[in-house]
Amino acid sequence: MLLIVGNRHSSLPLEEAYSHCNPIGSICATLLSMRDEIGLREVRQNASQLVRRAQAGERLTITVSGRPAASLGPVEVASWVSWASVADVFTGPGDPEWQADRDRLDGSLRDPWDQ
């Protein structure tokens, strides 16, 4: 969340952002974005903290000169799927050119590492 307090910019969690406001009718803060954008300099200075935020599920956009350059977020865990969920992929018609392509092979298949 980008918080502007007066002329200051800082990335703060929402609860912390609200704590900086004067509750009595002030225009102390404007929340600009729900997506965190952080500059490369901040990444260098706070790498460990930012990685922990990403591990916790937060997705961060790293900017260079104010333009999005990279994304930091949680690792997407690969998982196995059941045959039933992918079986439809193999039920369609086969490639009609398959036999012609197979006949193009010269039969000299070899292991490329055995040279």
C-alpha cells in the first residue's frame, strides 16, 4: 500500500498507515494502491523483510526509475494431477501427419553424450 502523508511516501501495512492519521478531520493520508510497488533501492536495503512478506503470500512489484521491472511473490508449488483430470487431452484425433514424420527419421538415433 502506498501511503502519502503530506509530501512523504512510504510503504506501510494498512494498520500502520491508519495510525499515522489524525482522526479529527484531517486529510493526512491518501491510499493510492492496493498493490505494493517498491523501488530497487528499498529492495537492497530491506531484502530479508521483503522476502518474508513474499513468503507470507504478498506479491510485490519492484520498480526501476518508477517503472515496474520485476515481481516478488510466493513460490507456486508444483503438484501432481490425476489421470482423470488430463485424460481428455489424449482423446482427440491423432496427428494425421505423424506417420509421415516418423518415416523421415533415418533410424540413426544416438545418445548425444556418447560422442
